[in-house]
Amino acid sequence: MSFMPDRATPSRLLLTRRDFLAFTTSALLLGLSGCGGRRAPAIGLALGGGGAKGLAHILMLETLDDRGIVPRVMAGCSIGAIIGALYASGLSGREIRAQLELFFVDPKSSEERLFAMPKSLRWLDFIDPALAGGGLLSSADFIQYLGEVMPARHFSDLKIPLKVVTADLMSGEQVVIDSGELLPAIQASMAVPGVFPPVRVNGRSLVDGGVVNPLPFDLVAPGSDIVIAIDVSGNRELADGEKLSSLGVLLQSFHNMSNNLLAEKLKQRRPDIYVRPDIQDIRVLEFYKAHTVFEQAQPAQQRFASDLDKALQGYSVRPGCTTVAVG
């Protein structure tokens, strides 16, 4: 009589002595390093708009880097889209700081008024007047510069998925871009109405996402264990006797509108970690004050580090353990 194996009987998994030793050694090393335990948390990171004040985002990215944390997904608006794209493309926080300091900071002229001496600051060479076409300034040269320093060209090239927030000029609806070419999406997201011309993407005229969603943490919430939102809107008071220019009135009005939108949004829902650096008296286009922004943002960076460490306690995440989100 022939013997037929029982298909319902599971086959045994045979481990060699070498396999067993390798497995137990790996487990022991993970335990000693403190990098074992539960899976890494899925972190959603949202970077808001705020012009030059958005340079504060860089300090928060450095804090994530120090802990080996890689977000599962990111979303950005305006300056948040710019810095978010640089970070998602593979640059570290410190590498972004080095690039932007070269671009925006001229130590010899750091205290000059923004347009007091045209062409006196290196970064102004990248912004040309555009009195026609729906804006006062053109961002084309700055976008070209970004293309030179950013490793990625398309959303598919990014190491971290990124959602760029813009608004349809005619309908006012939110338009989230997460595929195709990066640079047109970024240019649209920073197109403050009346300052920079609208950008044509996929047949639509798009402007700054601050018109509809200045801090898009709702876009990274699905599937995230920890949602982090960085609000760089800051505050500004007029000095005694100071009068705003036409451009100043336009930018301050846009700032107020975005702040009101965010305030209403926060009443409905708050992120797990909300960071708002106390950035005072930095105008939207005063990028040459980068060092002042970094100095003012340091207390918020310290609070963020503390809040982040508390949020990560349940996940056994420690500095030195590279934490790639699962999701």
C-alpha cells in the first residue's frame, strides 16, 4: 500500500543551528540598542505658509533628523511647499539651511530695508518686476534656482510623498498636487495673489494655497499615528509712525485672511503636535533676516523636541534609531 501525505498536515519549518544563532543575535542587538519594540509611528508632517518666517521650518526638520525620524507623508503650502519639496527630495534640514543661507543672506546688507537698494541683496537678483500678468514680481528665476539645488524633478522622484496645496484662482477651491512636475506646483503654491502671477497647471490658473488651507495638516492625518503641524504665520506690529506701502497692505491682508482661516480650522480639529514659533516683526519678503528668524524660532524648536519625545515614548523610538514610517 502506498503512502500519500496528508495535505492538511502543515509542514515543519526546519531551522539550522546557524539560522537560530543569527536570529537570536539580531534580536539581542535590537534589544540592547533600544531600537526594537513596537513598529515605528507613521508621522504626518504639515508645513504652513508665511514667507520669510517659514525659514523656521528648517529648525523643526533638524529636530526630526536628530531623532532619525522620516515622515510617512508631508504636505506644504507656499514656503512650506518649497522647504517640504527640498526635504522630501532627500536633503537634510542642515543641508537646506546651508543652501538657503547662501541664497537669502548677505551679512553686509542684512539690516537694509527690503527694497531700499535694488539688487543690493543677492536673492533679489532672482526676483524681477512683472508689472503685467497679474503680479508685481516674477518668481521664475527663483524657481530655476530651486531646480538647480533640488535633487528631484517629479513627485515620483521624491523619497517622501508630498502634497502641495494651491488654490484655483477663479473657483477658489483647493487644488492639491501630488503628481507630475514639482517646480510648477511649487511656483503655484507660492503665488501670493497680486504679488506673483498665477501659474497655469493642468489647464487651471493656480495661486498660493494660503487662500484656502494655510496649514494643511488635514491632508496628512489619514493613516498617520502622529500629526505634526508647523505654523509659521508669526506676528507683526507697526512701529510708531510707520505706514504700510501698497505692497505691505496687500501682504498684511493676505496674512490676516490666512490666519483667520487657520483659527477656524483649529477650532474644529487640532494636530497631535502643533508648533507655532513666536516670530515677531518679520515681513513676508524679508528673507535676508534668516538669522533673526532662526534665533526667534529656537524656543519653539526646544518645545517641539520635548513634545516629540513625549509622543514617541510609546513607540520605543530613540535618537540614533532611524525611524521610517510604516503605512
